[in-house]
Amino acid sequence: MAANHHDTTNAIYDVYNPTYWDPASLSHELNRIYDICNGCRLCFNICPSFPALFNSIDQHTDLKRARAVQSGLVSEKIEKETYDDSRPEGEHAVEASIEATFSGTVYDLTDEEKWKVVDLCYQCKLCDPVCPYTPAKGHDFQLDFPKLMTRAQAIRTRKRGVRPNDKFLSNTDFSGKMGTMMAPLTNFANNTKLIRSAMHKIIGIHKDRMLPDFQSETLEKWYKKHKATVKTSASSGEKVVIFATCFTNNNDPSVGKAAIRILEHNEVEVQYPVQQCCGAPYLSPGDFEGFKKQSLPNILELSRWVEKGYKIVVTGPPTCSLTIKTEYLHYFSKNEPDVYRKIQMVAAATMDISEYLVSLHKQGKLKTDFKHEIGTVNYHLSCHLKAQNMGYKSRDLLRVVPNTKVNLIDKCSGMDGGWGMKAEFFDDSMAVAAKLVNSLKSKECNTTCSDCTLAGLQVYQASKQEIKPVHPVVTLYNAYGFDEKEG
């Protein structure tokens, strides 16, 4: 029995369609998509989900054949014979038909095996550009694997509730506030074996996972003391608001400081609006209500600035710019026209920091008074930048500095925030990271860059602290020769 690949009745990605939440509909769609993927296997090496699916089906094939051997239906060894015209017509077809009955199918998979595929998906979205069957490519199959995995998570979460560790990992504003308030103590605790063992057992963060340090002076605190060098009505006509992201604000404010200093050097007016986490961590467990509650204040605040003519520049992990550009549109209802209009406005005005600086360069507005060369850079392309289909903006930005060579390293880090933190996925996460580290080590460089600071931390750990990537804007900041203490 095979799934009807063209039956897209259950290919529902609209969270406001009641059928989206129907477990029976989900089951049919999982079978259909798993069957398509099993027959294609283009994504065999992209993430842990696909090997888990293919290996499970192949194991069922082996099991079926072993049973057939035991019952005497076939010989233990499959004979490799050349086609012989002298044999009775159809005999080859009969043999092939017998062997085909031993092939595993999606219908042989247990519920545990099906859900393992869901749990191993960490929403890197790298399968989407590879897959030939997606809605974006206009294919009849309408296959959207990442959205299907999120749907499965959402249905399960609605049934059992949000797990405590997912609640903790999603609420980055709370953990950030607590962490920065007592940064030295928090950082000490995060590096203490006894406390990490307790965290492993209680909230499910793996005891060996390297955690980012919290900073006593957040980017928000720094900005309040910062003396802007560009006032309103800048001569360039450029004005932006910074969406720092919770990670840049609480853990790596150096990225935000570098971005602001570069923007002001290039006559761009910079404002820092009220903001909180973009909400992306709530999507991993399918907590859509939590996501909307977290996102709405950002939408309302950012839209207010966009209406005044400001662009939104994101200075943190690309997951955050992707969320603002695409996910807000997907998870809010068009039946709320005022909010939805604001989301569209905000999405259209949002740019990643490198994306924005490259646009300035194309307009002839980016100063090139660099004091230092940066040499050869190994640049790790983040999955969620790739998912935005905007090209290689950070690579292009680094090349603005004279005599720069950029090696593009297009591999996933396997981190994805909360997923890589969890105890049950730590080994899978590190296995993915090992491939990236091998690629980085294969090319000599002066600097390693990544737009995703969490991916950078993953590389640092996976390389046994040999490789420590920095954000491209920090590298550009150094090329300009700015004194970090000024401003």
C-alpha cells in the first residue's frame, strides 16, 4: 500500500483552519510526506530527521526479508543474475515482485518512529531549497516539511500542554533579566558541575552544553548612556531602529555596539525602541498562543517607528529577522486586519544588519575609510539567513574591505537555540556541528565569522575551543579601527 502523493487534502498549513488541528488529518499527511521523502531521499544528509526516517524504513525492509528467509520463501542470499532470454517470460518480473514485497513502507513505522522524525527536526529549513516538491516551486505535492513538523508539535502540545523545560527555554526575557541582574553569579553557576547536573535533571539542559555568558551591562543599558553622534534628520536621509534580539542584548552586546557605531559612522540615525524577544523559541514546541502573546508588543512598537519612516535593523541571530519577516505573517490571522497590516508593514521594513549595510554600499553611502585589512575569512552561512533567500550579504559586506578573501562554509551548526540545549538532543546536535567544524578546519584563515552567535558558540565547543567565530559586523568594526570604548 502506498500513499496517494497527489492527494493534498491534508496539506494544511493555515493554523486557523480547524482541520489543521485534527490528529487524523495530521496522521494522513505524515504518511504521505514520509512516503514522498522515502522515495526521493535528496535530503539524506541535511539533518538528523531524514536519516532517522530512512533508517527506520530500511530496518523494516531487513526485518521483513529476515522473516521471509525463516519461512523459506526466499534464499538468504540475493543472487545477482544477468538477464537470460532463455528463461521463461516473466520469471524475472516474478522474482522482482517477490523481493519488492519485503520493502519497508511508511505504514510499517511505529508511532515512536514517526515521532522521532518530528522531534529531530530543529527547523533549520535547509530541506526547503533542496526539495523539488514545495509549494514555492509550484509542485502538485505541496510538500512543506518544516511547517508539517511544526504542525505535529503544535497538535501534540495542545493535547499534553507545554512541557516545563520548553516553557523555561522559551521565556528568554525572564532568563535574560535574571541572568544579567546577577551576571557574575549566574555565569559561575553555569560553569559549576553540581549545578549543571541539577539543571540537566530538572530543566533538561544538557550538563555538557556550553552556555553563553550573561553581561551585567546589556546593550539596552549601554545605549541609554551612549551619546549618539548622528542626530535626527541625518544628512544621509537614513534612519533605523535597532532590534537587538534578546541574545545580543543579554549575552553578546558587542555585536549591537559594533553595529550602532558603524551605522553612526555612516551618517545613519539610530534609535533603540522598547522591545523583547521576537518569540521564535515558542514555535519550537508549537506554542502558538505563547508566540503571539510574545510577538504582539514588538509588532505594535515597531510599526509605530515604521510609520515614521524608519527601517528595522536586526543585530542578532538570523532566526530573529526570519521570524519578523515571515513567521509573524504566518501565525497571526488576517481576520485581525489592523494587526495584520502592521505585521506586513514591519516585515517589509525589516533587514538583517549586513543586508542593510550592503544596501548602503550599493547606494554609495557606505564609507570605506578602513584602517585595517581583515585577510582571509572563513564565513559560516547561517541556515536562517539562507532561508531568507537574500543572497550572501555578510560575505559581500566583508569583501568591501580591500584584499579580503572569503571562504563560504555552507553547513549547519546543529544548534537551533533550545533544541541544541536539550539533554535528549545534545549528541545529535554535536554530530551535526562536527561536520561544520571539519569544513572550517579544512581552510586556512585569519578570522572565522558567523551571523549566528549561538552557532558561533556551538562551533567553539565542537572545535574544543580552537575556533571562535565572531559576527561579521564585529570584523567590519575592527577594520574601521574604532576604539570600542568610545561612545
